[in-house]
Amino acid sequence: MIRWTPGLRAGLIGLAVIAVIGLVAPVFFGEAAQRLTGAARQGASAGHWLGTDALGRDVLARTLVATRLTLLMTLAATAIAGTIGILLGALVWVTGPRVREAGLRLIDLMVSYPAVILALVVAAILGAGPVAAVLAIGVAWSPAFARLTANLAASVAGRDFVATARLLGVPPARLLTRHLLPNIAEPLLVLLSLAFAGTLTALSGLSFLGLGVQPPSYDWGALLNTGLETIYTNPAEAVGPAVAITVTGVLAGFVGDGLAAGANPRTGRRAVPASGPVAREAGDDDGEALLAVRGLTVSLPGGVRLVDGVSFDVHAGEIVGIVGESGSGKSLTAMAVARLLPDGVRSDAATLRLGDLDLTGRADQARLATEIGIVYQDPSSSFNPALRMERQIVEVLRRHLRVPRREARRRAVAALESVGVSRPELRLRQHPHELSGGMRQRAMIASAVLQEPRLLIADEPTTALDVTVQAEVLDLLRGINRDQGTAMVFISHDIGVVGSLCHRVLVMYAGRVVEDLTVDDLRAGRAAHPYTRALLAATPRLTGEGTGELATIPGRPPAPDARPAGCAFAPRCPLALPVCAESEPPTVRTGTGWAACHLLEEAS
Ligand code: SF4
């Protein structure tokens, strides 16, 4: 979704004007640019606004004519850098671990070699000329692209839906084109815009040094070179190409900045079509819960279900944890509620309601953005690296609630203070990379609760943090829930973390909820389902088994398209009965909830 900021408009309009000049200038000014007037090195005059060069040719006409070659070279170099870099950076994430490790090391090695030196080496090998210059700059810029693409792809490659696609055996090429590249396309577009400005400067630098375009051809860099010879006696000659390079670079920067604003993950929500299949464990929605989910399924285009018939409620002020191994569908469940599923992944539900907001239809985007706050797992990839913190934190206030800039800033400062971020005024002026990991996560929480959402979805918010910061972030979420009464859905693979924060816990396995219980039962060891008990046995904090060797759960969860008949946990379950492999386990009431297990039915 493109957001038409004034900067983006100005950048695109300006670049369009320059492109038109590049198109028509050789036609209208080509002759004037070559004409030898006999008046060499004249200063600016009415006849020659930027004076003349050593052969008496009009500098303004030559600057305008040089636009076409300069733009073509810049576009070509940017395309080469982008293509090589993006392919290299993304491909390492669809290969095996060894190839990936070698690829990442290679990229690191390439990045450590200064781009300018690399460009000079390539240019020296290929010889002077426009083609060599374009190749040199394209190759020299590609490692930076590869590194950034690899970083961006890494953040996507770890997501549940990619793990699921891998489990499904999706081939690497499809994994690349369907799952990785579409999800990093927006930041890459931003990078391409900014790289355009960089390659323009680098190409001009090569021509300026005499390694780029050779006479009789000329680009802005070559004109700058000749203009510099008379910089003290006739500065006007250097002004034309210098201004052209600067203005074009700044306009490309405007476009990159504007696209970056549109790429902000907090504003890029996509609607997911939804309609209703059968609820698996549904009581009727009595309207009392803040969030009511009945029969939620999330499916791949081929119909394979990643989440299958999930039903649950979240009441006002309640923290509900969703726990399970990677690929269990917990994050997809939460993202389906927030309507943030990746392209091509479809969700359906009999009921999907937040307060009076029906999420099964085309929900009001403004209400969705203001009533659901999201804290992502990795704040370093959730904040746009190209934008200052202020712009990203106040985005929802400014855009959806029309809060004036000054008031939005005041509230952002207060929110950062409330989550313990030091020097909030300064932080707002900084870019994400200038903040520590813990501080970024605090800022993300401040950003998520700034508009006072009714529901906060925290998707593994502590996984990327060290233990000390993890505890601080959990305290913070606890405080927000206590003081503001914000309901939360807290996703984690760590049942210990869930048990320390939440009021109620949903345990998911292979896309389904297998047990729903209160945290009191969980802590008291009254979990009923063998899978929940296995998770607890592998977690020392709740079971008190901190000194011994932790239990592990043998085997792996089944791929969504290869779920066994009966209970999906049966191949790993030490208590499995013959019936477990034949029929779906029934739902059995437990102390404070329910669990789906044949064993419990036998015992009841
Ligand atoms: Fe184990 Fe059977 Fe219960 Fe599944 S239904 S968890 S296999 S006992």
C-alpha cells in the first residue's frame, strides 16, 4: 500500500521531470551542446546561462543532454546491483544450513571489502568506458544489497508460515518467490530507490576520475571533471552537473523515504477474506467475550489447513497464552485475528469478533489498526530501518485517529517514558538501529499501546531477547494488563513464560488446540493432555526440575499435509492407545477447561 507523502510526491514528480529532460534534451539541445562557438571558457551570460567550456560549447545544453546517459547508466548499475544482491541474499535462505552458512560468510567477506575500491578494481580490469563503469558500480554495490536482503530474508525465514512451507516440502524456487521475496519486497524497493542515489554518485565519481564515460561521450561526472579545471575562474561550468547530481540524488532519497513510510509494517495491513466453516470446540458466542473465535481455519492455496477449527474467547482484561512448537499454528492463529496473514494464505471462521467489530467481513481498517495492537517477536525487523522512531510510533495516531503532530509526539514521549525508555525525546529522533534490542522492544510495546487498543497481540515478544530483558518485558506487559485492563493474546513456544504471565493457556499442536486450561491448573501440574505434560516436563521453571536433565519430546510434529489419522500427537505420545491412530480424540472436560484425548475419555 503506497502512502502518498509530500516527500514521495515531490520525489516522483521531480524524477519524472528529469526523466523527461533525459528523453527530449538530446533532441532539442543536442546541436547546441556540440556547437563550437569560439568563445571558450566564458562565464555565465544571457546567451550561455552556465557559460561555455574549453571548446566554447554551451555548458547548460551539455548538462541537459548528459541527463539521458547518466540516468541510463545509473538505472543499469542499480538493476545489476539489485539483481545480483537480492538473488544472492535471498537464495542463501532457501538452501541447506551448510550452503547458507558458506553463503553468508561469503557475503560478509564481500561487504568487508570497500565498495569504492572494488569498483575501481573492476573498472581497472574492464577498462574505461560506460559499460565497464556500470558493471563496476553494479558489482561493487551488490554485496550491500546481498547483506541487507539476507538480513530481511532471515526475519521472514524464521516465521511460522515459512517453517510450515518447508515442512510441506515447497521447492526452493517457490519458497523464494512465494514466501520470501513478496514479504521483503517493500523494504527492497526502498533500498533500490536509495541505491539509485548511491550509484548515481559513484558513477559520477568514476567519470570524474576519468575511469567512466570517455570523450566524445559525456555524463554529469565527466562534465564535472572538465568544469573543475576552471572552478576558481569560472565556477559556473561546474555548477550545472553538480546541481544535477545533487538534485537527482536528493529526489531519489525522497522517493525512498516515501516508500519506506508505506512499507511500515504497522500500516501495511492486508485484508484476508473470511467466511465460516465448522467450529471444532465451540460453545455459542454469547457476546460477553471481547474476542470470540469460532472454527478458525487458515489454509494454503491448495487447501492444506495450517490452522484447523480453532475456537477460543478472550475476555476484557484477560491474558490468554497460546503455546506450542514451531509450526503448530499459534502465530498464524493470532495473525488471522489481526488479519495480517501473508498473501495467498486464507482464513475462514464461523465467528471472528472483536467487541462489536466483525472480523469475518471487510473490517474497517482504521478500527482494526486502533483496536488491535501488535508486538512482534523481533523489533529490529518490525521497525523500518529507514525511518526515525517518531514517525513509526505515532503512525496510527496520526493516520487513523487524526491526532495533531504535536499532540501525537507528546503522547509518544509519555508512552516511551511509561515503558521505561530513557531520554524519550532523543529516542524519537533516532533510527531503530540506534536503540538496543531491549529498548526497541519497549518502544514497540509503547507504539502498540499508544492508541489504547482493546486487544494486544504479542507474538513471541521475548524470544529474541536475553533473559534479563525478557523478564523486564514480561513485567511491562503484566503492568499494562493490570493498569490499563488491556486484554492480550500472548504467543510463545515456552510454556514456562506463558505460565508466568497468562491467566489462561491454549496448547496447540499440528494446527489444533489440544488443551485449554487455567494457568493455576498449569502451575499446579494439573494439565491433562499428554502433549501439555510433555511440554511441562521439558520446562524447568514450572515443574521445579531445574537441576536435572530436561525431558525432550521425541520426533517432530507432522507436516500439515501429512497429519496422521486420529490423534496427530499419537506417533510421539508415550501413552497412545490403539484407538488413537484410528479416530479423532474426543473433547473431555477437565478441572478448569478441556482437553482432546482418548486417554481422558477412557479414564472418565
Ligand atoms: Fe496420546 Fe492418544 Fe491422547 Fe493423542 S489421544 S494424546 S495419542 S493418548
